[in-house]
Amino acid sequence: MVGLGPLPHGEIPLPGNIAVTRALRLRGAFRFDTGFDESIGVLARGLPVEAIVTHTFSLAESRAAFGTAHDRTIASKALLDLRTPV
């Protein structure tokens, strides 16, 4: 399952061949409803996400985390680790 945020205006090319050859299931949704519960459940069951997590920051480093996440040349997925002390 992949969650997408709002996309830019205009046409967005869809790599259909990749979806077919990897047997991906695509489902769109506008707004959040049960998506968070489903996503947390998938993660809790052990979905491997290490390949896309490029950065992890403490809550005290949240400004740097958002700056890094904004720069797509260096970050794929930047996470805030809420278990670390502030």
C-alpha cells in the first residue's frame, strides 16, 4: 500500500507497466479515514521500509527534519523518532 498526498495540478504520468509487472494494487482516496489504521497495521506486521527511509531525526531536530524532507535530491522519507528525548 502506498499513500500519496495531494499531487501537483495537471496530468501526472502513471508508470502502468511497473504496476502490472510488480502486481501492484493501486487505490486512491481523498482525505484520511481508515488509511492510518490500515497503514499502522501493515507496519506492525513487519512491512520492510528500510529501503525508503533515508533520514531519522529526534523531535528536537524537527526543523532540520522538515528541511531535509523538503529536499527530494537528498531525502526519500525522513522520520521523526518520538521515542528520543527532546
